Amino acid sequence: MNILKKREIHLIIIDKNILKISGIEFTKSILVDYPNSIIILTGPCDDIEFIMQVINSGSVYRYIPKPWNEKDLKGIIDKALNAYVEKEANEHLIHDLQYIIDEMKFLHKISQKISEIKSFPRLLTEIMESSKLVMNAEASSLLLYDQEDNKLHFQVATGDKGKLMKKFSVDLGVGIAGWVAKKKKPLLIEDCYKDPRFNPDYDKKSKFRTKSMICVPLIRKKQLLGVMQVLNKKGNEKFKQRDLTIFETLASQCAIAIENNKLIEKQVESEALERELETAREIQQKLLPASLPEYDDVQVAAKLIPAKQVGGDYYNVVRINKNQSLFFIADVSGKGIPAALIVSTIFSCLNSYLKLNQDKFDLMTLVIAMNKVLMESTTMTKFATGWFGLYHHLSKTMMSINAGHNPPYIFRNRNKKPIELQKGGLFLGSLDLPYETEEIELQTNDVLVFFTDGVTEAWNKKEIEYEDFRLINVVKKNTRQSAEKILSEIEKDVQEHVGNAQQSDDFTCAVVKIV
């Protein structure tokens, strides 16, 4: 009932005979003056036609015939208040969801712009211009790390005095940028001149007055690429914690773009298809988690073996907080560079949502948002299947949403057949339709296996597919083994089936065992 506490609700009971004199439009005028109102009509039921006209006008919640029954009246009022609360709660949920989707769309558009093929200097300039736009800042700068001299070098600085900043370099550990680079930690500083790490020499040289700053490291695979900064939020406003989170999210996309740009430049120089595909495979691999989270209560093992032809598989395991972990797998339709680019979109969408909503993570909101982003950023012929599993460590429950993907299997020793997680909805990027969830309580020694069709549809030289029943048999024989061993046995069995045949699709499989 927090909604009722936050605002004044008017419960208005109008007699039918008075309303006849005032006119039906009178109830609508009340709602204009008092929008947070619940109107109930009362009186003798001697004019059914008039009563129906009033109810059909949509401004009256219920009709209560006289004489009143006190118990019935109380029940109707309670239902009216509950209906109001539910309506308001749904409106708030829709508003919050739309805000998240709009925010993710904006970041996605910026990420798409940054990810376009272009010269390296132009890429760096666009990164900084985009940083200013996203953060509503007066100026921005980018420093790239050079391993040879162990220094940061200003590559681009935007703003009135931006051109001057290209001359300078920074030692690691010196100034705010040097501190962020050395510690590999972000900083939000409300008053730079009160921070002992701030070096005012750059302001003196550039004639720019730095008031507030956000500075974040550019990191890929635990390697320092550089540092990004935005200075002075416009309108004399101050940067907030959410600004830091958004800037960190943008920085992660920029780090990928910088790394990918270098790979693409090599691809352009070689002008060979195999090099182009190899570049896409490298990009695809770099989007995968560098390492999986370690748990005391769960064993996790996952592997993606790319085919020679670039595919569109992706997986991730994310520890959201101490009690929740997200398991995710996706398979983009088709192969080649287009599929790899959609995988980048999925990665960007997932990463943005996790960064912006870590404290209030909601699985259904993530799925809806990703579906909408893919609908707007892909063509009708391109889509992705996906499975989302949210595991609650304390209760050992798994919330599952299957977006047109191969159903994951849960193996339980006493069950002859594995449990299939099928509930969800259509694949991602197709239609804006609702999704269903299902929840299952897992038990000690349960084994969860989720995979792409590159496992079950792997074929040999006779074009005979591996199929689900073979996968099920392998897991059932090894449920007492560790997750790593089970995954190894699956991979071994698939390879034995395929033999000398060329791998036709990515092999992506993950095993989770409850201990």
C-alpha cells in the first residue's frame, strides 16, 4: 500500500438521483479536478438504463444499491482501493521498463556508431564526442596506454581547448588519470581541486577550469588499454553515481571497439575472406567471459568451440550478487559476419542492463528489453534464440525463460527422463509478445545442461546428426562426475560421432552441478 501512503486518494459516493440532475458528465469533471479518485454510484435500482449509461461512461467504479449493507460496502471499497493500487503499480512498472529500454536503446545506438568500420583516429574522436553527448559534459578526453614507455598518451581531447591536450602524456600513478590507470578503478570526483590526486598543471596549460570529473579505465581481458574522462557536467550540475555506472558501461563498449578496430584494420589490409572470418571469430571469442565465477555451492563448466565458418553462439555466467547468478546462452540465426555482429549486439545489451540494473535485477525485464533492442536493430530474417536462467543460491531455485531455444535439461538421479525447461516464448528479435517464466527447485547432485543446436545437430560424414538422446545418455552415465568432467565427456562423445567430418556449427555447451 505504499502508493496510497504517497498520495491522497479520494473515495467519492454519488447518489443516482443527484447525478440525474447534474448529468453524467459531472463524474468526468470530478476526475479532472481530482484525478486520484474512485467514484461509486449508489441509490435505488429503479432506472437500470440510466445506471448502465453511467457505468459504461467509464468514470464510475461500481454501483451499490440502497439500502447499503455495511459489510458489502466495506468489501467493495477494499476492492476499489486494491484495484487502484494494482493499476498504479502496473503504470509504474511500465514507466520504469520503458525508461530502462530507452536508456539501453540510446547506449546501443552510441555503441553501434562507435563499432562501425572507420579509421582509428576517427574512432577515437567519435568515442570522445559520444562521451560528451551521453554524459552531457563540457569536455572529454581519451588517453591510450603504451606498454613500451609505460605511459598514458592523450589521443583526443574535445572542448574549446581540446586540440592543445594532444601534446601531453601522463605517467602511471600520477594525477587522476594515472591513478585510475594504475589501480584499474573508476573515480567520480565532485570537486577536483579538493582532491590531492588532481594535477592542475593541465588546466593552466589548456586554460580550461576543471570542476568535476568522471574517470574510468579502458580494460579488455584484464589488460589496460587506456583511460576515458568526462569533465564538468553542463548546467552547473554534478555527476552522480548513476552517471558513473553509465560511463563505465560506455567505456566497456569503447574498449571492445578499440580492440576490434585493430583487428578490422588487419582484415582490411589483407583483403582476404579467411582473414575476415578469422577476425570475426576473434571478436566472437573476446565477447565470451574470460573466466567463470567460482562458487561453493555450484560447479560450473562451459565451452564454445567455434566452427571454421563463423557462427552466432554466445554464453555467459554472471554472479549478480551473493544470492543470485545469471546463466545465459544464445544462438543467432545464420553464420558469418552478420551473425557475429548480432552477437555483439546481444553482448552490448546484456552488459548494459547488468551495469545499470545490478541492484534491482529483474529477469523478465532483461528478456523484454533484449527482445525490443534486437527487434529494432536487426532485420526480419535475423533473430536469436536464447535461454535465461536466474539461480537463487539460498533457496536453490532456478527461474527459467526459454526464448525459442533448445530446452536445457535437468538430470536428477531418481528420474529416468531429464526435466526440460521449455516455458518462455518466441525467439528474440521477432515479435513483441509476452514471455512466461517457470521456476524449479534444484537439489544436491542435480545436473543442469544448456547448449546450442551445434551440439545436438552435429553431423558425421553420413550427415547423421548427433541428436538429443545421445547427449542425454552421456550425461546420465556421468551424473556423479564433476561439471568439468561431464562437459568433457559430452565434447568427447560428440567428436567421436562427428569423426573426420568438418565441424558445421559452433559447439557451445555448459554444465552446472548443484553440490
